[in-house]
Amino acid sequence: MVRLVFFFFLVRIVYPAGAQPASPLDRLVSVDARNERLADVLRAMSQQANFGFSYNPAVVNDTRTVTLRLSKQPVRVVLGRLFDGQTVSWKVRGNHVLLLGEGETRKEPSHFFLDGYIIDEQTGNRIGAASVYERTSLASTVSNPYGYYRLKLARDLPTNARVEVRKRLYAGESVTLGARQSRTVDVRLRPLPTPPAPATVAANNTPPPPAPIATRQPPVAADTTPTDLANRAPTLPPPPADSVSDTNRRTGWDQTLRSLERAYEVARQIIHRQNLDADTLYRPFQISLLPYIGSNHRLSNHVINHLSINLFSGTALGVTGIEVGGFMNHIRGNVQGVQLAGFANFVGHNVYGFQSAGFLNQTKGDVEGGQAAGFMNGVRGNVSGLQLAGFLNLVRGKATHSLQAAGWANKTEGDANRVIQLAGFSNRTRDLSNGLQVAGFINHARVVRRGVQIAPINVADSSGSVPIGLLSFVRQNGFRRFEVSANETFPVNLSYRTGVRRFYNLLTVGAKPMDLTGSPVWQAGYGVGTAFGLGRTWLVSVDVSSHAVWNSRTEVLFDNWKPALLLRGTPTLEKRFGRLALAAGPSVVFYHLSNATNPLQNTRLLISDSPAVDQLTFSNRNWTSWIGWQAGLRWTN
């Protein structure tokens, strides 16, 4: 709904509603005068087109006789022929045309005007929304709905200065300037061959081919080829290919960025952007206050600058040196150099250099160099270099030879080759090769090849290295064991091992249902281990684990709970039978009391002589030990 309202508003700005009358200078009249007084000819014109002339007879000689024959031509064309060679100019006030003599205009102006109509070479229809500009001064204008243009030019232009005329789907024209004086030049544009169907353009997101440019020296006087022209506004040109692509595939973040980039584009800039995509201008320096309010004027979007200073915000086609913005920089093409902004940098294509922004760097292409942002760096292409962000680094493509550091997360949707990711919370990539992931909470990669993951939780589909953390999950070639076991202290234990063979994590809980007094005793532990195969069905694993031991008295659980500590080292031999396996082995156990309470004081160990734990000898620091055993049934992956 918002886009429909904006489109309607744009149409009303560029092409006024049909109910509004055309400017008196654009209305069509016919003249057939032979030695008639000028006053009579002007009166006949005003009656035909329903407007009035106003002038001072002291400076405009209306008693002279004129001879002229024209059919259905705009009033401004007829006036140009009537006053050809005379110092008479005209302007519109409401429904009146004011004729001004030499004494009523500024003498020796520093500028002159080039005006006329843009005409379709094949149909003879006038062309609205055509771009007219001069490369040196960047003076520009857009033809009105009736095809008329008026371009103000400085008299001190270079001798080789030319005026360029561009219209989407038409071949471009270049008009060579002669004498530096106001004149009328009609420009005829040749339509290009019919472009591919819109569906094909939208699917491939490929713009039409650049318009060829024809250079010609036009006549000074207006072309008077008779045409039967209707006073109607032409249809708005279709949007460029990138605006008709599949909007549903864009994320909310992408659409928000697109809205920000076009927020300051008004109707004339949108027309220039559609017409001048094949034209590139260059400037060594530019300064602006706001987009299109600066030394590059309304053609900012088509200029590549070497040094660019945006006091608040600015836009350009590219930068080849340094760009500094007090608030925001927007580049439609590439950045080759350094880009600094107080708030945000937006780049439509690639960055070859370094970007720094107080809040956001957003690049639609690749980045080769570095980015630093207070909040987020976003890249829709590939990255090679440095990324530093206070919150998030987001890369839609691949990362190579890079360092990514973020306060919260790094996310690379493509592969990461020779990349270091450092994040306060999480790192994510597709394939990690010869890289390192270090996170405060979780690392995730689809495939890890000769890379290392270090975090409390590491996740991978497959891994050719050793993840280091409290819990590691490797789906395809990982090591997983779910075990029901018994040992000399606790007859019932449930354990889960996860990771890779060379290094895995162990979680375990167990219980002794009743000690000598009939009370249950519990344990919960965590450990690490390693395993190596002895053939297809035999395996040896070594576990080292730490366990908290307590009994079930609620006052112990909720009032200054200090469980006893049990350390266990267990080598086991495993024999597989399909997915099931039997495992058994000896254990070395160390037991420590953290306070005077001994949760195992009424527990007998299932070893030789079945001693009670409280009968064992404790050191001065409340440590004791024994040799035990462990056996269990495992479910393997």
C-alpha cells in the first residue's frame, strides 16, 4: 500500500493531472501571416490558445509587419521565430506571457539558456522525463510532460563542451555547443530495439544494454517539422530491473536498507537514475550538505569522486580516494579507498579499502580490506580482510583470509577459509577450513576441515579436527555413546558421551538406592575422554570425570549445600555387536569431603572385603582413594 501511494505521488509530481492546463508556452497554435502587424499576430495567437500577452510597446515594437507560416507548433517555438535576432525574451505569469525588452532584462548575463523539445524520431511525439545535462558544470534538467526542456549553462564553459540527452530505451544524443548565447535546439531520439520481456529482466536482474550515443551539430533554430501532437503526459518509464525483482525473497532488513537508500531520492533524481545508468562522470573533489545539495548538484548519483566530504549526508556513484560523512555516506557503485561516517556507510557494489562507521556499514557486493562499526557490519557478497563490530558481523557470501570480531555474533552464510571468528556469544559459518572459531557460548559450522572450534558448545555436521568445549556435537563422523552402567560405588548410572573420538565430553548421573541406613545417595558428574579403535568392533576409551555426591536430605540441598567430590579415571574395553556394545574396565577413584558430613559414610564399596567408606583412611585434608571397576551396556552411533 505504501509503494502504491508513493508511486501515485511521484506521478503527480512529474506529470500533473490531465485536468490541469498546459503552460501557455506549450500550447499549440497555427500562424499564417503575410505582412501583418505583430500586434495582430500576437492577438490571434492568444485567442487560439486562450491566454494573454503583456508587454511594453516602448520596448517591444508591435507595429512592425511580419510574415510567418507555422502549423500546430508550441507558442514558444512561434515566439522564437517572431523575435529571431531581437533582444526580446519572455516568461510566464499565470495565464499570461510577459514579453521583455532589452531594458527590462539583466545586461551581460553570466549564463545562457539552451531550450527546445525532445522528440521521438520515429513517431514525432514529444518525449517527457528525458535527462539533459552538461558534463563539465553538471548542469542538468528533465524534459516536462510535453517534451520541453530548458537548461541553464555558464558562458565560461570549455570550447568543447557538449550537452548530453538521455532517455531510457532510446539512443543517446550529444549536442555540441556553438556560440555562448541562448538558442532553441530540438533533439530527436531514436528508439532502441524492443528489450526482452519484463519477466526475463526480472528473473535475471539484468538491466537493458547501455544506450549508444550519437553526436550531431543541430541547427540553431527550432525544427518546424509539422506533427499533430496531443497535449498529454507520457507514461512513466518502468522501474529499473532491480526494483522489479522478487521482493518476497528480500528479508525485512534488506527492505529497510533499500528504503533508507532511496529516502532522499525525489522524482527528478529517480528519472536521472533510470536514464543515466550507462553514463559515468568523474570529479576530483566534491562537498555537500545533503544528497543533491552540493557541488555535484542533481547528478551526484552518477559521479565518481576522488575526495568527497559530506557535511551531513551525501550520495555518489563511487569513491576512489577518501570519503568523510558527518552522518551518512551512500555510494551506488564501488568504494576504492577509505570511507568514514558518523552513523552509517551504504555501498551498492564493492569496497576495496576500509570502512568505519559509528553504527552501521552495509555493502551489497564484496569487501576486500576492512570494516569497523559500532553496531553492525553487513556484506551481501564475499569478505577478505578485517571486520570489527560492537554487535554483529553478517556476511551472506564467503569469507577468506579474514578476522571477524563482534561483541555478540559473527555469521558467515558461505564458506570460511583461513578465517578467525571471535564473538561474545556465537559464531556461525557453512564450511570452516584452516580457521578458528572462539565464542562465549556456541560455535556452529556445517563442515570443519583443519579448523578449531572453542566454545562451551560446539556444533558441526562433520569435523576433521577436535572441537574444544564443555559440549561438542558432531552429527556425521562424531563419537556418541549412551550408556547404562554400574560401578563399585553406584549400581545404577546413566552416561552420555558426545564429541569426536580424539576428544569427547561425558555427562553422567547415578544413584545408590539405599545405603546401610536405607537412604539413597546421588551423584552427577562431567568429564572428558578419548578413544581409539583396535579393529572394526573393538575400541578402548579412557574417561576422566568429576562427580558431586550427596544424599537426599532436603536440608542439605537447600541450606549451604556442599557435596562431596569424587574423581574417577576409567580405561574401558568396548566390544560392539551392531549398535550395541559391552564395555568394562578398572577405575581409580579419589574421594574428598568438603565438610564434616560424609554422604557415603553408610555405603559399602563393591570391591574386595566390601569396606564401608567411613572405614577408609582419610588424609589430613579429607582425601581417600580406592581401586574400583565399571561395566555397562552402550548404544553407539
